[in-house]
Amino acid sequence: MEKKFPKKLKTGDKIAVIAPATSMAIINKETREIANRRFSELGFELVFGKHNEEINEFNSTSIEARIEDFHDAFRNPDIKGVVAVIGGFNSNQLLRYIDWELIKNNPKVFWGYSDITALQNAIFTKTGLVTYSGPSYSTFGQKLYLDYTLEYFKKCLFSDEPYKVLPSEIWTNDDKWWENQNARKPIPNAGPYVINEGSAEGTISGANLCTFNLLQGTEYFPNLENSILFIEDDENATPVLLDRDLQSLIHQPGFSGVKGIVMGRFEIKSKITREKLTAIIKSKKELINMPVIADADFGHTQPMITFPIGGEAKINANNNAMKIEITRH
């Protein structure tokens, strides 16, 4: 299927904020105020989904309500971009109910991360529309340490120019940072490292690994031919769970089309160390001749880059000249 790149965002655009997974009701007042101000400073006008505040026993709302807001955002010609409030656990419930022709005929920037991975990869697979893994609405509600995230958000969504991914100076993994915004604990960033050497270029697939794997065996799973996997996971991805989730992905038909892997930084609670991650990668014969870079600035830590799912990248996994470049987005 032919790729479709949506028009880039610009000052004055209206952005729809929708909750395809977890309800906006869980986002506190301070986080909302900061996020709204951040978007205003970028020159955006926010339009909120009418069902955003609904909340049930799963911290979400009905499929019908979430689909209505999703379709309304894409149907409205005044809306130029669509951002998810936050992640969650149930975006994949929506897939059978999405009007793919509506999405295909109304291409626009759609972004978020974590559980939103299911929607992003399904959209690209079913329509060819490139989507974006990047900061959710709630991410913009950070009072501190957002500069790097904003820089790469703008590189990806305001411009067509290729960009290199350079490491942030610091990173954070504060538990429930929104409860005490002034008590953040920045950590010096050693930057990404090489597990397997080599170089590759191709179409970006993946994002949140456990969510991506939910698409296995369905019509929503992307073609991995000539692809580079950008994958990450959250604090629940212990070394043994990561190992089997990665193995499951390797077993997919067409995995031989994967040319390289870039792994995002893991959360401290996952206890995935450099040594354990290297051991996991080295244990898999399918990855022996594949370039693998780890600890890139995306995932469930902060800050994060924005990257295109369905876009294109080049990587050079060489410790003396390591490079991650987003070439088409």
C-alpha cells in the first residue's frame, strides 16, 4: 500500500484531544493547565472530545463513545492534528469499529504513545497513513525538563527535513511525576549504545512492544519487509517478559524482513540492565547479523523523541560513528 504522509502542523491549527484508551478524567488540574499552556505557546487551538471525561470501572469508557470522538476528529476538516490524552490498555478494542475509508480520505497527523501503538500501526497497515509515536496530551503537562521532547516534536511534526536523533543531556523516571512537579530527579544521560554492529535503512514499525504484539495474527499487523523496529516497553517489562515478548515478535511470518532494531530506554523498575538486555539480544540467532541500538530517547521515560510509524529511518550501529536518522516523516 502506498504511504501517505499527512500535512505538517503549523501555527493556528486546531488539534483534537481524544481519549481512545484511558479517560481524561484521571488527569489532574495542574497537569491540564500546563499542557493547555504548552499547546497555546506552540500556536495551537485545542478541541476536546465530547466523551473525554466519561469514566468507567476500567478508567475508560464505551467503545461507542471512543469511536465517536475518534471519527469526529478525523471527519472535521477544521482539525489538523489528533492527539491521545494518555495511553492505557484497551485501544485495540476499537479496531473492528474504525471506518478506515474515513481515515484514508481525511489524512491528518495522529500521535500518542504506549497503548496508542495499536491504533497507529493498524492505521498505517489499513490505510497507508503515517502516524507518530510521541508525547501524549498529558506529557505536555510536565512543568520541568520538556525542552528536548518539544524540540523533537517540532522537528518531526513541523518540518519535512530529515533529522538526526542526538541524545538528551538528562533523563527522568520519576514515579507519578504529576503529583509533585517540583520534585523531579534528573539523571545524566550516557546516551544510546550498540549491542550488535551494522547499518540499515527502512520503514519504521513498532513502538510499545507488548501493545504491538497484540496485533499479531490479525489484519492490523504491519508488513515487516524492509523495516526497522523502534521498540520500547514500560516498567512491567521485566527481563523475562521482555525476552518472551521479543521472541514472539521474532516468530512472526515476515520477521526476516526486519533490517535493524532501535530500542528505547527502559524504566528503572523494569530492572532491565545493559548487561541483561545485551544477553537477551545475543541469545537470539535471528538477531546475530542485525544492527541493534539500545537506550534511545523514547519509551516510558522522559524526555522522548517523536518518530513516524510508517516513516523511514537510517541507522549506523557503530560505537565510533553511531547514528539514528529519521529520513522521511
